[in-house]
Amino acid sequence: KDATLTNSAAMSLNEICELGVIGLTSLGQSLAAHHAIKKRRVCVYDYDDPSFAPQVIKEFRTSIEQDDDINDEDDPALNTTRPSRCMVPSNSIKEFATIISTPRKIIIFGTHEDDKKFDDIWNELRVNLTRGDMVLRWGEEEGTILTHPSDQNNLQFYTESIVGNLSKLQAEPLGISLLEMVKLEQDRAAIIRESDIQDTFVVGGPEDAYNQLSLYVSPFALIGHVGSSAACAHYARMVQRAVEFGMAQCLAEGCDLLKKAALYENQDVGRTLTKWQEGGMISSYLVEISSKIYYKRDGITKKGHVIDHIVDSIDLNGSDTWFSLEATKLGVPAPTITAALEARFLSNMKEERVDASSILGAPEGADTPSVMKDQISEDLQGAIYSAWTCVVAEGLSIFVAAAEVGRWEVNLVECLRLWNLPSSFLNSDMLDKMHSALAESQGNMQHVLLLPSISAQLQATHMSWRRIVTLCFASAIPCPCLGASLTYYDSYRSKILPSGLIRAQRDFFGGYGYNRFNEEGWYTSCWVQEHTDGLKRATKKLEKGANDEPKKKKKKKTK
């Protein structure tokens, strides 16, 4: 036997554990205790303080032994299956790996935002693992209420995911499955109101390993498998963040239109949003909270509403610009989400905007269109619904393109399901319909705008969309996302785009050439006489060069 084995972890077949837990955080202890009570043998190890594991087990046994219905003397053969004996301590990672049955199932706690610690644990652990073993890194363990803007940048770029990198470089070649959980944000009011609400995580890694580990994880978290690589979990979270800002910007533009074109007061906007929430096509978490925002009176100045006192500029961080850069890198159009980003850029130009407002003119009086308020309200729902659909479509398109480059297998249906949970920022009837449409297509990777139910809905709302964008333009009311989404929609459905003129212009300017419909080869045109003359001179020069034979050198005679 290994000299490091403790007496309580003797290597009899009856005492081999089916699950391993590294990191005895509060959640790590709870998970281990839960499965021990279910008579699943769990080996526990604390990397920070190996002596802590026996203490945890002692406290667990003290709390559980009074519920055991088998005494040591009654049936010694069954002693090891008592819940109080189903949690086994380990003094080292080597011992830990020896006690767990193969293929090993291991969950690591306490390394969120501490990549070095995870790397240290992995380096010790991997030399003791064998093909088929699976290791899951748990994500954020305790929810926090943000109190400062700097707290908002809690995303990690998928390229920086240590689990994704280690999986590709070290785990996969050894036949070991390395998975990661990434926590999704939830409504803080729901967390406070429902103290037992479960955290939600997207999980990335091999699907077979996920299916085996989910048994142990699901009692403590709502989880969903979004892709075959650990990097997929980070990617899904970052796409979700971009979609959140895109949808929020669309709704903000709509509310701005109600105030500036329909001349609604804050209470009127709040009532309209409440009406939409109770039976409109854009019923959602965003509409619900926005209605409450427009009703909220300002308690500091005692004048007006809070919304009128909030500075209209938004700070940015690296994760906010990531999506547009990623879209550019992958060559995938994402104009609506990019417009939301550019709207934030413009929001930060507060002083310049104030100066420009007194210099640059806008239509007034008779120059502005006259539209009935009820018509604006009715059309606006359709416009926002359509724009939201395009925002989600752009996000999923980026994910699909990245999957092709990274050779990932991604589950878009699970992404939409998790994004649409009741406590999610994106929870909406629209996303629910999109999830159903994608599920019915069995996760078909075609563009979601082409799914029958989605395309039918856009056909029903696109005229409302056009009227709203036209009204915004005619009234000098900015609508970057509503306008960009409509342009995206019309461009995507266009059989012919004006790009041919641009190619002709470049060929006219520099002879860059072009290809033609239904014809092979590369062409260039002589657009004017000078081009023809230039071609003739070039041809003559080539012919002359071909006809001029180099003079033969005379050989020197040797004496």
C-alpha cells in the first residue's frame, strides 16, 4: 500500500470513491456532504491546507452520525456505506487520485479568478490521471452585488481561458476531459427575493464528460452544455453580454422616440411599457424593469424622475469592444451590435454633443412629420421585436463562425435556453420563440433569420419597422440600432448588392480586375480610350520583348 494513505482511506475495493472534490470552500463542502449523504463515496482534498480535510470530515460525521441507522457492531460489512463514512480525506493529490475509481470524476473549487492556483493544482494532478478521466473547474461560487463601476468587468476573454488552453495542449493529448463552468449574471432583486435561487452556469468541454459530471453538479446549479471546448463557455458568456447591450440600446431608442416624437411624459412611457409587458410581443425582463424605471421619482432633488438625473454617457472596458473586433476578425457582419457600441462611444462625447446641439440644425415645426401617438406605439413594438431578433441572430452567427475556426461543436439551443431563464437580463417572449424555433430545427446551423417561424414573424413586422426608422430619420431622432438592424435585414435578403460598382471603380482606377457571373476567369475592362491605348502600348512592348533575341556571344578561341 502507498505509505501516504490514511487509515480511514484503506485501499479496499469497498472504500474506493466515485467522486473527488478539491478545494473545501463552503460550496465544495456542501457538494461533498450532499453526495456522501446519498451514499456516494467522495474523496476530499484541500490544496491550501491539506490538514483541513480531516477537520471537515469530523464535523460532517458529528452532524450526520445521529441520523445513521447502522452501528459499527451491527454489520461491519456495511460500515463503509454509512453516510457518515462516505466522505474520505486525502493528504496529497497523489493519494487523492489513487482513492478515486476510474474513470475519475473530479471537481475543483476555489480557483475562480485565480488561474495560477488552478495551474498549480493541474500540474500536480495530471501526472496522476489516466485516459478517460474528467476534471471540472467550478466557476464563481458566491454572488455579489456590484457597488462600483469597476466591478462590472467580470468577463474573461475566451483566448485567455487557462482551462481551454490546458485542455488543448495537455489534457486532450492524454485523453483527459477538462471542463469549465462560467457563471451567468442574474437579477439581483431575484437573488435577494428568492434566497434559494440556483446559480446558472454555461459549461464547456467534452459532452460525454459533461453528461457524467452533471449528476453531481445539478443539485447545486442550473447548468447547460454549450460547446465541446472549455473556451465555448467563455465565448457564450461574452456573446450574451454583447446581445444584452444591443437589445438594451434598441429599447432605449424606442423610449426616446416616444418622448421626442410622441411627446410622452415619463409616466406615459411607463404606462406604454407596462401595456407591452402585459400582452405585447416584446414582453420581457427589459420592458418590465424599464417601466418601473420611468415611474421612479427622484428622492434626492424631490423633482422629476430618477431617469432625468442620470448622466447620459456609458464607460467602456475591453470586453465591451470585443464583439465588434471578433466580428471583424471572423468576417461576419454584426452591424446592430456594433451600432450599440458606437452609440456608447458617442455617449461619452458629452461636451461635444452639447456644443454641436446649438450649431448643427434639425427640422422644426412644419418640417417634422405628424404621426398619431397610438400608431407610433403600435409600430414601435414591431420595430423593437425585429431589431432584437437581428441582435440575437448576429450574436449566434459570430458563435457559429468561431466554432468553425476553433473546430468546436456548439449547442446554440442550450445557449438560448440559459440566456432566457427567468432571472436573466435577456429573458423575453421573443427569445423563447427563437429557442423553440431553433430546437425544432434540431440545432441546424443555418442563419436563424431563415427559420420558418422567425422569417414569418419578420415578414409580419417589417413594415412597422420601416415606418419607425423613417420617422426617426425625418424627426432627427437618432436610432443607430433600429436603423442598423433594418439595413442588416435588407442587405441579408438582397439578391444583388451594389458592391459590383465598387469593384468596377477599383478596376477603373487601378486595373484590379473582377470576376463575372456564370463565367470563369478574371477580367479587367478598358473603361475609357486611355485604358485602351495603355493596353495597346503594353501589348506592343511585350511583343517586342519576345521578338528581340539576345545576341550570341562569340566563343574565345584557345591556342
